Amino acid sequence: MSGGRSPVAFVATAQPEYARHALAELRQAAGGGRAEPLAEGVFLFQPRGDPEAVRAGLAAQPPVFLRHLHPVHRALALPDLRPEAGAELRSEAVADACGSTASGLAPLVEATWDLLAGGGAALPPPGAAVQVQVRRLGLRGGPSAFAVKAALDPVLAAAGFRPVSRDPEWVLSVTLCGAPAESRGGAAGQRLAGDGGSAGAAGACRAFLGLSTPAENLSPWPGGAIHYPRAAVISRAAFKLMEALELFAPLGFCLRPGDRALDLGAAPGGWTQVLLDRGLQVTAVDPAPLDPRLQGRPGLTFLQGRAGEVPLPPAAFDLVTCDINWHPLETARTVAARAEVLVPGGWALVTVKLLGGGNPTAIWRRAADILAGAGLRLVAARQLFHNRDEVTLLLRRAD
């Protein structure tokens, strides 16, 4: 498989348990296509029609369970990825520009140079900040992600771009995978019911390269995965809010110091802690007490009681958050009943648990409909990396 400026396929990522729902979203956007499992929750998608139409389809109907999607502009077999393997760079121009010598990564360097030197509107503008994002799927041994980035950063520089390690304007995605998932006896193929077969012999290493923007990838992070330091938070639930604040920022969702937030079902206080750390004035509501580490925090008001029963003034908050482990429709009704406490244009961030084994899309949409009935317009719905059996809804009260 090879390609020019247009992608020939996509590497897609979702939570493993919801991969088939992500595949359904992709097929709807593409008008059909074939999927090959690469690893748990990761698959290679080849659209039935024009690959460029996939982006338009996803823009028209933004995905919820599809967490990350990078294009495949180049795909190649790497029979030996050991660092000591003696494959020389075939192109003198590449060797001169990048200063590379014998390496098992030589074919990857060549393919990257070919991609970046191809010209056309799909290339970043000169001097653009480009990050190499590397994922290794099912590989034993071989070069680390750091080694791959170290080999490809000089190629970016030689092509006139600025290699970076964070906050990229463009991303060079590199997915390295071993044998197809089903040939390893994994469960990934079973999660994509109706999709079987794959190219390549067992044990072969393949590389998929693509050039795109973070927005086109649906996430600024490799595979849509972001990791935060565990020691700094009261509970892991805090990671969901931290991720949502970053992922939804391009949609205009931002918190300003001094904003007033209502955290429903706050205990033990993971989300409350994040909001306080960002300088917000937080009213936390829960029948259970907050973590002792929050006692005495400036800007915190704690109201002990149930989320739907504590009296609150109207139009008093810029943000309402809710991460309660309840039935999804009960959560939606509780937040809907509190919609009047938001100022016009205020935000709500709600996690909807996908309980009961029903259709997860139908579950979160029903919850969103209840919230819409209270004047909370759905802005985005995503299954975040830190979500498990749940979806995060971003909503806004009408002005």
C-alpha cells in the first residue's frame, strides 16, 4: 500500500469496549469501508470511496466514540527494526540532508523524506511546528518511540519545518505494529464484528505514516491518550475534567480565574480540586464530606446535601459540573433541574454513565435530549481517554 498526497487509509483508536461503535461512526462518515484490527481498540480503516470525504463526513457528524484518527499517506513493511540492522539510506539527498547513517530505521527515514518532499497543499507551511508522534503496537524489542522521533526530527528540519515536542501545529504520526491482531489470538478482531483478514505475514513489522493537524486527528495527543501525574490529585476522576478542559478548549470552553462553578456530586472532591487550582470560586454539593485536603481552601463553599435538593440562587454560576455515578437519565434530570442556576451563556460539563447494557449512543442522546429541554444546548459529546463506561457532554445555556 502506498499513497500520494491524499491518505489511502486511516489508523483509528477508541476504547476497546466501544471500538465497534467508533467503527460505525467511521463507516457512516465514509459511506462504508473495511477495518483491520491492529491492537485492542486500534484498527486500520480503508474507506470504500474517496478518503478525503471521511473528514467532511466527520465534520458534519462529529464522532463520540472515535477518539483519534490519523491519515495514512505512506505504509511500508519493515522486515527488521533492530537498531543494529544494516540498511543504508538509499537516497544520497536524504543522507546529506539528515546526516543519517546505517540504521534499521533507514526505510522509515526515506519514506518520511519522500512524504515531506512531495509538495502540495497537504504540507505544512514552511517553518511550521511539527511533532513526531510515535505509537508502538504489539512490538517486542526494536527502537523506542524516542529513538524513532530522534531519527525523524532531523528529516523535519531538513524539509524546512520546526520539530517540537509539544503544542504542534501539525503532527507526523508514525504507527508501528507487529503481526495483525487476529493472528496473535487477540480479542481485537472480535470487537470489530464482521471484519476479518489482514495483509502481511505474522511477525512482520509495518509502519503507517501520516501528516495532519491535531484537529484533523480529533486530538492533540498520540492515540488520543493523555497522562497526568497521579500524586497531584485527590481522585483519578480529576483527570476527566483536566482532559476535557484541554480537548474542548478549541470550542471556546475555557475557565477564567474568578468564575463561579457549581460542582454537583462533588465528593471526594477531584473535580472541585481542579476548579480551585484554576482560580475559580467553587460551590461543592454532596451528601458525603469532601477530602480533608480541601478544608480551608480559599474560594470553596461546601453544601452538604443531595444535588437536587440543596437550595441555590438563579443565574449564580458560570459553570455547572456533574460527575455522579448514577443512572444516566437521573443524572440528566438532576442537572436539567439546576439549569436555571447558570448565567446566560454559562457552561455545563456532565458525564453520562453508559449503564444497563443498552445502545450507548441511544443512552447519551436521550440524556442530551433531557438537558436540551432545560435550555442546555449540546456543544460536544466525546468518550474521553479517561472515561470508561461513560461519555462526557459539554453543554451551554442559551444567551
